[in-house]
Amino acid sequence: MGSLTKAISFVFSFLSFGTAALAQAINSFPKAYPGMPSGDFSTAWQTYYEVTDPLPNISFALSRNWAGTIPVNRANHTNDTLFFWAFEKENGSLTANAGERSDEPWAIWLSGGPGSSSMLGLMLENGPIQVLENGSMVQNDWSWDKLADYIWIDQPVGTGYSTADTTGYVVDEDQMGSDFLGFLSNLVKIFPSLATRPLYLTGESYAGFYIPYIAKALFSTPSPPVQLAKIVIGNAYMGNYGLVESPAMSIIETYPQLIGYDQDVYNYFKEQSHLCGYDLQLTYPQNGIIPTLNASQVGSATGTSLSSKTSSNRLQRVIRAISIDSNTAKTKKRDKEKHELEREEKRHQWKTQKRDLSGRPNGTIDPWYGCFLTDEVIDYALNFSMPWNLTPETIDASLHLYSPFNPYDIPDARSFPPILDPTTFLNDPKTRAALHAPTSINWTMQINYPFGSGIGLPPSSANFFTDPSLPPAAFFSELATNASDKGVGVVLYSGNDDSVVAHFSTEVVIQNTTFGGIQGFTRQPSTPFTDDKGNFAGIVHQERNWTYALFNHAGHAVPEFVPQAAFVFFREFILGTNQTGLVVDGSKGSTSVVGGEDKTLLIGDVLPGQTEILYNSGTVQTTQVYPSATIAAWDTFIAKQHPSNSGASFALVFPNGFLFGIALVLGSIFVGGLHIV
């Protein structure tokens, strides 16, 4: 399984935090270390910020790097800073003089949360240092700083090693964007070449909020401090909660093991999806605007609503399941006897109310789950489907680990997956001093971000992370127009094994956005791409300066699960000009796709997941694979649900000399599962 055997022991996914009552604004402030220059920022600060002291447990060479806190220039909040750790691609590249290397890219990485440290991205995903399960450090052969000068930044203020006074936490994303521009204006005084070099603004998950708002701030500034070239977001959360619930059917079709390949259960969820208005139709080109979804409301099929009490209870249950109490760091483990009683009760309810569909009235929404269908799918798997039903559910709230259902990586049903945690390293006094980090706070993976700490509780319009900001999906077409006018590219990518922000949510955002004068993609993404070894990496599509990729066998944090494929994607499609998946105009108004299209890779809008589910049998790690007859029956059944995918043609082109070593054997690609040999 390679990197798939790793756990996502962090929360830079958006499903991290609970209610405002849990959020606390902690007072913190930067530390002035010996040698700090006086006066305004300038290149003299490079010497101060350079990391020259040995880092604990780092026995390998790192490129020159710089770290510390930089103010955001917010009035009356001098202690509001952002912490950065920057690595140069080659000697002298980051410290170049103003106007030099003007065609060489540089990049920023932002983790999500809200309130998750970007040092997690640096040390678990795409940075030069990787933390192992035993806490030791190794070099990352697929670090993105090999391709560009890269800076990982803790933000908003108060996150990770970034500091904030108790009333200085951001009120909303507009203030976050303003803070970030203040930080950038100081950063380019220290590293002046960055002011004119193309910036690639990258991140994942709740960075789907951060990055659009930062881009919005840059576009609305007459003389921005940097030159934005491309925005890149992985597994981006950009919409309302309905967009999280609506992919329940695509999650089932990706991993039918969750319902034990049970066709009756599939039909039940299909009916519920329809009643909730979640059976969204993606067309290429898109036919009309896809409506806003609200998981607490019943869909238009019935025209009625769940009671507010039921809706509130369901939402709170979801929030409690994903919340972290940063003060307690307790491990929640269900008592085995109590767990068995709960399991039997749910099993009885399912058998009497759902499994026997003939005895249940049709056309009604489940009175308990309502339209929180993804949560219902998870509960079904935990109660009925192997291997998820073999062990009690366990949650470690301090590390945001879930077992046996791992929402960040569906096919990993171990209890628990190995923990990857850089806390000890980052809080080591030697590390702290070397990185010029503050001593007023300890570094933590994430906080419950206290939006509006200086003005009281957030308004009632705030989302369930207490963020009152308008979801970026609501203004993405306007942002896309500005991006097109300024030549700024957009890249969105997803991991196929993620249920936190399933890829269907991203595809809905794309098809609802107008860019280059046209709404959405005009052709369905279905072009395969590979890593440097010729392994199938996923599907890529490019139109009108927008790129979308769906990564095979990757969870929520794509660079962690498939580091080599992510590295190739960054090199070829983000920094590079690889045209695989690009829609090109032909004669007489026709279009074609570089690299061809293979609709047999898909079931409707779904790339089928792997057949093996990883789990623990006692102390032994093993895999669950359902009987071939069960899978074959499912293949036949699901093919009838999406007949348009049959008989699709496949044509492979080798663009720009980029090698695609896909070996296809007739019969090895089938509807129920993808085999690349």
C-alpha cells in the first residue's frame, strides 16, 4: 500500500472543529532573538531568519532555509504575525536581488482547518522533511521545493506558531486576506525577487476558503505586493454543507464495500438522495446552474422540511463527531458492551425499516438521519459491512483519528492507523530557537479557530466552524473572470479515496463556475495520466486555463498518499505546460482532447476505488476482498445504472515527449473496478 499505510494524523482537512463554545483566543506574541535587525524589513533580515543551528534528529542535508514570524501590519495589533518556513530550490534562488529570476516561479503552501498548521503539510506531505511513526525524521525525495522556492505559512494569525493577541484573531476571511497581503508586503522586502516572480498559491481543504479570499484581495489591490500566476487547491472545501452530503452516492459507487455490495441498500440510498435533491446532474457542457444545497432541509422532491429540532440534532451529531476539544485531548472509546448494544439496536432498525424495503413506505425521508446521507452511509458500514463492522468504533479527538472508518482514506479500516506527529520535534527548544519561533505558545497541530474573538460570538450566519464568510463557491465565477483577465490559472485536484471533501463536490463547483466565458468544462474529465514509472495516477482535464485532476488511490491529503504522482503533477501540470487532457479546437467547430478520453475508466462521474480494504485482524494487518461472484454481480448491476459509460473509445497521445506507460489489457478494465496492469 506504500504511503496508503500511513495515517492522516492531522487535521488540515476542513472537518476539524466544533462550535464557538470550544474556541478560545489565546494571547501570544513573537520573540526577538539575538541579532534581530532594527528598523523596517530589508534584505538585512535574511541573515537573521536563516536557519543555521542544527535541528534535532535531522541527519541529512537541507537546502538553505529561513524561518520566523513576520507581522501582518494590522492596526493596533502589533503582535499579530504569521510564521513561515522557506526553502530555496537552489543556492541563491530565494535571496536573488530585486528584478532577478523574474521568470522563475515560487510557491506558498497553506493547510486548512480552519486553524491547522501548515507545518503539517511541510512534514507529512510535500516538504523536505518527513516525520515517521516513531518520531524520527527522514528526507522526502518528492519534496516540492526541488521544483521551486517554497514557503509553508501558518495562518490565519494565531495558528501553529503564528501569533495573535486575544482580540486579534481574524473576524472573517476578508480580514484574513488583508492580513496575508500585509505579511506578503513585508516578505518581499526581505526577499525582493519574490515581488516580480510568478507566485503559485497552493493549499488544500479549508484553504478552499483561504486561497480564493487571498486572490480576491490581490485582485482588488491596485499595486499588489506579489504577482499571482496560479491558484492551486486540493480537496477544496468551497461550498455549503450540502455539497459535503450530496456525494453520498458517488462515495458508495467508489467503494460499494461500504454497503457490502448490497443492491437493495444502494437503491435505498439512491431514493434518499433523490428525495433530498442530491441527485445532481453534471453535464458537459453544464446545463444550467446547479442549485445551492442545504443538508438540514429536505429536497425539492417533497417540498417539506425536517423539523428544526431534527435538523439541529443531526447537525450537532455530525459536529460532535468531528470536533476537537483542545483543552482535554481525551481519547473517546466506546465501552464494548455498550457498543454492542448500540450496534444491535441500529442493526435492528436497519433490518426492520430499511433492509426490508418492501415493508417501508416509499417516498419518505428517514426521520433520524434526514439528509445527512454521508453520515448514514458511515453508520451503515460500521454496523453491517466487513471489515468496518468487525471492531468497535474508536475516536482519538486529540489527533483526529477515526477507526475503523477513516473519512480521510476510505480503504484504510485499521484500528488505529499509525500516528504521524511532529509535535515533539517542533516544540523542542533547539528547534524552536533554530526556527526563531515564539516562546509564548507551544506549537499545536490545530486549534478551534476563534473567529471574531474581539467582537463576541460570530453571527448566526456563520458556518459550523463559526466562520461568517460567504462560501467562495458563491463568488467563484466573479473570481474566475478576474483570474482570466489577469492570466491567472486555476488548478483543482482531489483524492479519490477521500470522503471528507469527496471529488464530486469539487466537480459541482467547477460545473457551476463560468470561466473563459463558458460555464464549466465542456467535456467530461476522462484522460488518464501517469507518474514517472508509468503507473496510472488518475484522470486529468484542462480547459481555458483551468486544470482538474482526480488522483487514484489517494485520500484527503494527496501528496502524502501518492507523493510521486503528486510531485509529477506539480512538475508537469502546475509548473509545467504538459497538455495531456487539454481540450483543443479542431476544424469546423469540433474539439478533441490531447491524450484521448477513456470513459470506461468511469462509472458515471466516479473512478472506482480499489477492491482491497486494509484492516487489523487481531495484531495482524490484512485485507478484505469480497468474493469474486459478489463483485461480478455488482459490476453487472452498476453498469445498468450508468449505461452511457459503455462502449466509450480510447485514444492515447504522447504530448510534449511526456511518457505515458499505461499498459491496457483487454478485459482488465471493467465497470466495477479499475485494473491497470
